[in-house]
Amino acid sequence: MNPRPVLLSPTKEKEIRGISGIPDDVPALPVLLSGRRTTHVTLCDCEIWDSVSDVFVLLPLGQELKPRQELQSDGDIMPTASGTVSVPIEPGAVMIAPKKSPATREGKQKVRLLTNFWEISVKSKMVYRYDVAVYLGTPTNERAIDLLRGPRDDSAAITRHRLCMDALRYALEFYRILSRGAAVIHDGAAMMFSSEDLAAALKEHSGVLMLDKNDLPESIRKLIYRVDIKTVTIEIMPCRIAAASFDIADLSAQQISEALILRKSIEDTLAYSHPFQKNRNWATLDRSWKQFYDLITNQDAVISGRFTQFGAGCLYYSNPLPDRVGFGYERFSGARKGIKFIEGKKPEPNNVVAALILDHRVGMFFKNQNLMCSIRELNGLRNVDRFDFSRKTNGRMNNKWCEVNQYVKGVRLNYLGSGSAPLSFVAIGISEVPIKELKDTLPNNARTEVSVLTKFSDTRVRINPDWPAVKYRNRGQIQHFPMELLEVAPNQRVSLEKQQIANSAPRADKPNVRLEKIHTLLEALNLHDSGYKNQFLRAFGIEIACAPKRVEGFRRSAPGIAFGGNRISQVDQAKCNWKQERDTKYVSCARVERIIIVHSDQTGKLPGNVERALSSTFRSRGIHCGRFDKVLINSGRDQEMEGQLQQVFEKNKGSKSLLIIYIDRAENKSHEFLKLMERKYLIPTQQMTAELAGKILEQRQSCGNFVSKTNLKLGGINYEVIPESFA
């Protein structure tokens, strides 16, 4: 049982006091009892079974919760005819919102379901947790840079975590801390788990392992950018916040709480104790357990370099997918994984096991290349020699400048320069004037101003003077860098907002393809075949199930729907949808007097196709349609097309029964503007891609879907659901 203090409104507290018989002048603590097992407790001479519902009680301060015997499986808890559960409860506690009885499964089809859960089996093994700190030292300060602190963007965090992880592993090997067959897992920050007690080995060095930079292998030295770094210092201490050690086979023990003690004060914490595990903070231990399983299932893949880790549950392959995205982007395949505690196979009380959850994912990343190369991949900039710095009539910069500024803003860039000390920074945008007009202030006492082109003239790289510079804010001062001298840092995910320009989101995989990719991921993570090849799992005595977990599900029959004239539609069991015949009528058919087709097709073929297809389908579905009008607008810049489209709305804003259909290319981002016009002028609109308009006469299903949505837009009703009684 898990009692916890709660806040009640004065009215609710007064109500509970009246039922519980607690006077208003007696101090009492509102407590919510919510549990998952049939624990029988005595509270204020009141017996409560917490397996059924959440129960609020007012507990007089100083009163204890005394555990008693467990209930039998065929206890006195019985559902009533109303669907609620009857609980034997006496005055002293109030039941609020009892749980409903389980839904009936009569007439449901049983199906076997294959999950993406793999059970994790463990042996009795003590795991030791340590706190880790890593510092980079200069000749004057051994702890000049704390590697556990720093920028939080993807590229900087991953480089920092990789340096910590590789340096720690090298230090343990250099000082021979680990014995043969032992292993440690590290999150690249402050947390480390070990398969053996390292206290004796670390005591010889007082828990401090220092490495000279010159003794480090080249793979680690190249992660240290500053040239004045001389040492790497690693501190390893037993964990002081959470449990310093725990038995990974004792997972179910945390579900047992034979004694629950409520402190005499509201400020005191609800404490748990167990005869075999004293003074454990179960909430913290549960978090440590989950972190341990998350890390150990990642460790082999990350250490080997096959995957890059973005948090415990997000990993991506180190090499991109072969398909070309453009826009300075590339795709990486990866894994979304997690750990859940689920019910195990054995029919034992408190039988809880850990399970690995694995799924396939694809992420979009910035290409690790010259920034100018990435910008040239944007639409309309490949061969532009003079960048457009014009402003709109409202004083704001033009759309292309805004697009590039949004693209660059927030991206980490590396400037190697002509010296030996590289610079890495996060850009805040681009300049509003060409680089030839910019000046920077030198960091000298005289605060000398110098032209940006002159500042970078010794780089021997041709800089286009008519392009913008990238802006970087350093201690309140803005500095400018030419795009030609900047490199996009690796390991940077593209935000969803910036992915919109690519307009090429991958489609969902079919279940069999998705399952195959998940199994490929399992093998790439070295967790297949029970994980016997994984040195970290082997060192901790952990095995992964050979096959994913299978469960039994219940499938209810699909609801019936009726179209016009009470015509019942048959369910297509294979496709899980409802079939519509050619002469199927809607329940309530809309009426529109005029339809305007706005297009930019000079041949007139596309609007002709749309008119013929819609006229035929409207008649068969029962929609009353008047005449079709076609309006041609000139294709050109987005601003010009938006202006012409707005003129169409302005001209017809007084019409009472009107629908505007806009035909545009799929890659154009005109949908948002079209919906803005719809709300502004209160004229219903529909958008159709030019690709669909060219094939709509042959694609009857697509045409039917378009007409169904149009009928709803115009106020009609397509079908009615046949009422039925189900849980």
C-alpha cells in the first residue's frame, strides 16, 4: 500500500470528517491510500482493502497504519449489478470514485499478440553504484574544466560524454582497477555501476585517477579541443544519494512493504522498511534500477562505436542512411528503447521482472560539412552570387533571408581558423547586411574596429562579400564569421520546425517490415541470442529473452455504419474499413451553388480533370452542386501567388454558397495561407495537389475521400453509427 498526503478542499474535508466521526478541532492529515495488492490494514478501527480503489481517509496526527494478514484470493470484494465494486468498509474512511468492474469479454475474438517487449532474466548479483567526476586540468589548475557541466545542445553534450566515458575506461585499465571478468557501465556523466566492489582498489589512489594528456591514445586526445589542457582527473566515490549497492535479483522485494509508518508531522516523509532490507529509499532505488538496465543494454553498442547515444532511450547508428534528403540534412536509422517493470511468467506473488522495450526510428540530422555547402542546398540558393537583403513594406526582412536565418539559428558551428585553438559556438542568426559592410571590434585595450573581410583575409579562402555573415554572441558582444570558414558540428538533430522545409517525412512501415527492423536493431545492439556475446551482460549475469513476449488480446467486432436510406455498409475485414458502392448516398447531403477552382496550370488540363471527377462523384453521393468556375493565377514567387489568391477571396467575399478549391504543387507551403483566408473571409476551402489533380479520374478512392471531406466541410453528414451496447 502506498499512502501519501493529499490536499482536500474545505468542503470535502468537512464531509469526510462528518462521516469519519473526527471533530473539527482535532488535527488530522488527509491521506490517499492507493495500492495494487490486497493488503489488509486497520486504520482508526476501520478495515480497508486497498486492491479495489483509491481511498481517502483523514488520519488523526499520531495514528499509525498497522499491517495485518493478507486477504485470500477469494476475498469479500464483489462487483455489484451497477458495475461498481462493493468493499467491506466501516465508518472512518470514505470511498471516492471506485473502480469499475472489468469490461465483459463475451463474444470477443481472442487473438495472440506479439509485443516488442523482451523479458530480462537475472541471477543474484550485487551491483555497486559510484559517483563520478571528470575534470580537465591546465598547468595552473587541475580542475579548470568540469566535464559534467557545459552546453546542453546535442553536439557538445555527446562530445563531452564520449570524452568522459573513454577517459574513465582508459583510467580503470591504466591503473588496473578492475579484475579479470569484471565490468563497469558508465553514462558518460556522473553515474557508474560496477559488477564488483572497487573500494579496495580505489583506496590505494584515494578515489582519484589522474592521467597525463600525452599518455592518452589519439582517439581520446582529439576530443580535447583546448591546447592548454595537460591532465585529466577522474574522481570515483561510492554513491551517497541512492543505494550504494543492490542485488539485481531482488527486484520484487521493493513491491513488499510489511510496515508502513506515518510520521507525526505532515512534513515528515512516509517511510518503508523490510525485514531483509533496512533503511532503503525505495523510490530512489527504483530509479537506480531503471537507470542500470537502461545503461547496460546500451553499453556494448555505444562503446563499440556502432551507435551514438542521445539519452538513455535514444540511440542512432553512427553512419547515415544512403537516401539523399538535401537541405543540408541526412537521415540516421536508430532505436527507441526503454525499460518497464512487468508481471513475470511465474505464478508467484509480487512477481515483477524488468523488460526491454525496443522500437525502430529514423531521425533527421544536420550534415557535418561546410556551412556554405548546406546553405547552397536550400531552394533557390544554389547559384546565387548576390544574396537578397531586401525588406518588405512593413520593414521586415524578405522571406528568403528569414528562411536562412531560421536555418542557421541554434546550430552549433566549428571555426578552425588559422591558429591551433578551434572555436565552437551556437549561432544566433545571420547579418542583415552583406559581410563587406560589417565591422568587428578587436579584443584589445584600444577596442579597434576592423572590417570583417580584413579580419579573415589571411585564411586564403575566397569569401563572397555579398553574402551575410553568421552572428555569434560572446559575453554580450556580437562577432561575425564568414559561412565559408564554418563547419556544421556533427551529431545535431534537426528540430521538427526545421524539418518542414524538407517535406519528406518517411512513411510508417508495415508491421512485418517494422518487426524485421526491430530484430535487426536487437542484433546491432548485441542483445540477440540471449545476449551471450555481450561482455557487459555476461559480467552482471543478465540474459535477454530469445523471443519477444506474446500476450492474449480481445478484438471486438467493428461497429456498423449506415449511409443514406439506412443502407448498411459492409466491413472489409482485411483492410478494416467500410466499403462504399458507387451509388452510395450520404445521410445528409450538402448543397453548394458555385465552386471556384483556383489553379496555375496554363494548359487548363488539371482543373478540367477536377471538374469532371467531382461532378460525377457529387451526383452519385447526392451532393447538390451548381456551376464550376475556373480562375488562373500566375505561378511565381510565393508572395505574388498569395496576393493573387487573396484577390479571389476579396472578390467573392459576399457569396452565400461557395466553395474554393486550390490546386497547388505538393512541395509548396500554401496550405497555411489558404486556411488563413478561409478564416478571414469565412469561405470554405479545399486544397488538392497538382499530382492528384492529374490522376483524379483514375483514382476513384482518392476522389471519394476528397468528396467525403468536402461534404462535411459544407455541413453535410456522411454516415451514422448504428447504436450498440458494449463496454
